[in-house]
Amino acid sequence: MARAKYQVLIIPYYIENDTVKYGIFHRSDMDAWQFIAGGGEDEDVSELVSAKREAYEEAGIDMSSKYSALDTISSIPTSCFSKARKVWGEECLVIPEYSFAVNLDRTKLELSHEHIEYEWVGYEIANKRLQYDSNKTALWELDNKIKLGLIK
């Protein structure tokens, strides 16, 4: 499969007794906490399909789970990807990252080799631990949409 010119970010969350918990993931290749992130594939028919595939591959999240598209779109420098210039050309300097949330009814996840652990935490802890600003912005949007009743 060929790598598409976009990235997806997926925030797993659950709500229990009016308390929201977010799933954060500790990467295996660096000391960083983040949400599920991955690249689109040319074969994916949409960004949502990419998000569902990545969440399944990295955390065993069922593709029929309830996903919500977020408005947060970030720009990721292609220098973050080892073969980007070869695949996409020298002139491709940034790609978009589309954000999604997935509401889960279970808290046990099946990690791939990309992560060494995950935790379910509240907003403040997630915001403090997350490495990347794009993750923090998407978290802020999701948390506020849940509080406003725009996403359940």
C-alpha cells in the first residue's frame, strides 16, 4: 500500500458517571505520549476509513465503533517521516493531519508494537502528558464539544 499525503489522529474516550476519560499512548520508539496517529493509505477511500484502520491496527478498536470527525486539522512537516521526500517529492513540505474521536464502551485495548502502554486519564493529565500541540488542540476541542453536548 502506498502512503497517502495525510495523517490521521484518533482520540479514544469513554464516559462513565458523567466523567470523561481519554486514552493516551506511550510510544515504543521514543519517550512520548500521544493519541493514536498514523498515515493514510492511497487505498483508503476517506480520512475516516484511515482513522478506523489505524485505531484497529494500533489498539484493536472495532471499526464499527462510534467515530466523530473533529474540526482540528494540523500541518505536519514531512521531515517527521523518513521516506517522505522520496515518496511525495522534494516540494511536499507539509501534510494535513485530520482529527477524529472514538467513543468506546470498553476500556481494554490491544496494543500493537508501536506503543508500550496506554492509560485512561482525565483532561488535565492528558493535556499535561501529551507531547504534541496538535494532540492538545484536538483534545481541547473534543473536551469542549462533550461539555457542550455536541458529541456524546
